[in-house]
Amino acid sequence: MTGLAVLGCIVELLRRQQLREKYAALWLLIGLIIAPLGFFPTWLDSIANKLGVASGVSLVLFAGFVLVLLVTLHLSWESSRLEAETRTLAEEVALIRAHLAQSADPMPANAVKPVAGTPGTGGTPGPGADESTDDTTTATSDDREARA
């Protein structure tokens, strides 16, 4: 009965799309191996004797232990692969965002921005600037001292 319950659970997880096909194949294989042993438990003892194992229970325990190790190894490999892929995708997203931010800004970040009141830049005169002066007029001595 346990084997049929395992097979039923696997099929239900597949139907609900909660288990991917690549993992379902392994679990279906395990379910197909477990199902007949549940109906014919004497087969387990005869298989254990042929393999040189003391009892069927010891064989099941050892097989279960090996299965858990293999599944753990596979999941660790899958986790490492996904972590590397996530890191690569995060770096690509950061580069794309930086490129979009740079193309959205009409003025590059390293460009010198015009200072208000500077001749020839089109900036507006700063506070206290004489509006009647022309851009071509020479600076007074007070302006020269302020700039120094």
C-alpha cells in the first residue's frame, strides 16, 4: 500500500504542477520499485539473501540511506547552480539599470554643469549680479578679488 500511496502522491503533485517532470521521473521509479515490495514482502528477503545482506530490513535501511545521500547531493548541486545563475542575473540587471540611468540623464555625470551667471553658458545671473552689465564687459576689481 505504501508504494501505491507514493505513486498517488507523485501523480497528484505532477497534476498540480508542484513537481517538475525531471524530478518526477526519479520519484516514479522509486514508487514503481516500492509498490511490488509492499504486496510481496518475501521478495525483499530473497533479494537481500542474493545480495549477501542479513535481512530485508537492513537492505531497505541501507537503500534509503543511499537514496537520501544522492538526493541531498543533487539538491546541493542544483542549489549551487541556481546561486551562480542568480548572481549573474543580478549583475546583468545592475548593468542594465546603470545603462538606463546614464541614457536617461541628458548630461553625463562627469560633465561640468554651468554655473549661474557665468558668461557664455546661458546660465541665469546669480544673486546680486548687475542685470545691466553685458557678458563682454570686463570684471571690476571687486569681482577679481572675490574670484581669487
